[in-house]
Amino acid sequence: MKKSGKLGAAALLLCGTLALSAMGMGFAKWQTTLHAEGDVAASGKWDVVLTDASVTLSNGAEIRGNDADYSLQNVIAANKKGQACIEAAVSRTKVTSYPTTGTQNSRFAVSSWLWLVDTTRFDLSKLGTLDTEQRRLTMLDGLEQGYVIRLGDDQTAPDGTKIQGMRAWNYYRNKTDYFGDTAAQDKILDGLVAQSDTLLKTLRPDTFRNYALVCMAADGTDHCDHLQFVIASMGWADGQEPAAVTRTETEASYSDVEIALPGAWAAYTLTVTNRGTANANLSDAVIALEGDDTAQLQLDAPDLTGDILAPGQSCMIQVVVQAVDQGKDTLDAAGTLKINLPYLQDTVEAAPEAGHLHN
């Protein structure tokens, strides 16, 4: 029995020794570091622009331009200047007490031989060929029909305003200088033309473009056949017609167009170019003729629904406006052409939200 007790003690001692050895040893922890990377770059360009714009007109249509820039221009022949000044002036021998040459006189009107005439009713090529009676009858008819205006007469504007006949200029001459001081001629003629232009646009706001300023002895006076000449005709202030269209890369502005014949037309074009790197999608384009009185103007425009302009592509858009008589024998309409072309990028789906999910 004693022998067995000794063996048990030794076994316990051995177990104790092993436990102490295990507690004194070190072990590595499990771990993993995950890594991900990727380059991200943004590149591309949005550049949709107008690269051309033009207007083409048929017979019976013309660029109207700005009324203020279209006015009477002095076209008188050099050898007629003196005579024109005599008709526009109070001409007499100068004395010290007289007003300065080229100033206007408050008492006297210009000669009754100065006229504004509608060239659609009066053929200017006949000037110089009409005899005394023909001149008298022509101007009497013009006064009755309203296509001539005598500058020295009092007038009534369309709004009822009373306008005094044009006042004469002070102009002096002597026996050796029948046509007066040449230094004053340009000043007098410039004043005559400028005031005639203002009067014309006041009295004939819708038809002033048709008129010319002429000198014509038309009161039955004989021996004045030489007094038939043009002093001024309508034209552009700088001598050049206005540009039919002005353009930037985002806007085009067309000059006013006047259509005078049924069936006549104006064709407006725009060229759009995609200089970018993304599709340009035309969305909700608007092409319309706006105004309260456009019944006699017919608009023909293309259907641009869903039009896509790929990078590097150009698209020419043409719109036509045409006058329609409608059996009225007159054309009386006005409108404003409006073109709006909104281009958009391709639709991009919504980005997902950042987050994490355990499965």
C-alpha cells in the first residue's frame, strides 16, 4: 500500500511541471491586411458652338436694317449746289446787320420748289425731261395722292402734331457771285438734308425708305426746265448695307427683313458644331414666329426631336419664313423669329451611396 502512494505523488509532480512550461511559451496572433488601389482621372470637354449663320433672300425680300442708319444722303451734283442753296435760303446781298451765313431764318420758309417724292410713284429718271405743264400737273397729283411733300408747307404728323413748314437758311450773294458763298453751301445743304430726313420719317414712318429729295420748278413758271434735279436719296449712313447677320459662338442676330411680294421668302441657317468629346443631345428646341400679327407669314421649320450631335460633327439647321397673300391683295404682317437650341450631355444614372453590407 505504501508503494502505491509514492507513484501517485510523482505523477502529480510531473503534471504540474508540464502546466508551468505551457504557460511560459509565446504564439503569433492571426491577422490579414487587405489592400486595393486604382487610378481615377477626369478628362473630356464640352464645346458646342455656332460656327456659321446666314440668311438667303428671294426676289421681293430685302434686308431692312436699322431705320436710324437708313437716311437721306446728299447726292447732289457739284454744279447744282449753288442753285439748291438758293432754293433753301433767303438769299440776298449781305450787310453787316444780317445774321450769320448758314443760320436758319425764323420768318421765311424754303422755296416751294423743294420736294420729297415717293420714288415708287414718281420716276426720277424723268427729271430733266418734263416741261412746265408736266411738272405742275405731276406735283399737283402728288400732293392730292399723298406721294409728294412740299418742304415749305405746314404739315400734320400721323399723331396729329402740327409741323411748321421748313424755315429757310440765311445765304448771301453779290453781282459777281450769283450762287453765293461756296463756303456756306455744304453747311446749308447738310442742314437741308438732315431736316428733310427727320420730317420724312415723322410724316411717312412706314414708307420713308421710298423717298428722295428733289428740286423742281412746278408752279407753272416758264424757262426753268433746268430746275429738275435730285438733291438727296435714301441710303446707308456709311455707304454700306448692314451685315445680314452678326454672330458669336453662342448667339446669332439677323438684321430685319422686309418681304414685299406674296410668295417671297427668307431662309435662315445656323450651323452648330460639336467641338467637344461628349455627345450633345438637343432637348426641347424652340423655333417659332412670335408676334400679334403673323397671319400672312408662314414658318417652315425642321423637326429636331431627339437630334444628337456626336463629337466632331456639325449640323446645319435651316428655317424659312414666307409671305402669304391670303387673298387680301395687301401684305400687312410682322413677327420675330425665335430659335432656341438647348444641347445637353448624355444622361448619367445616379451614383450609389457609399456604405458597407454584411452577408
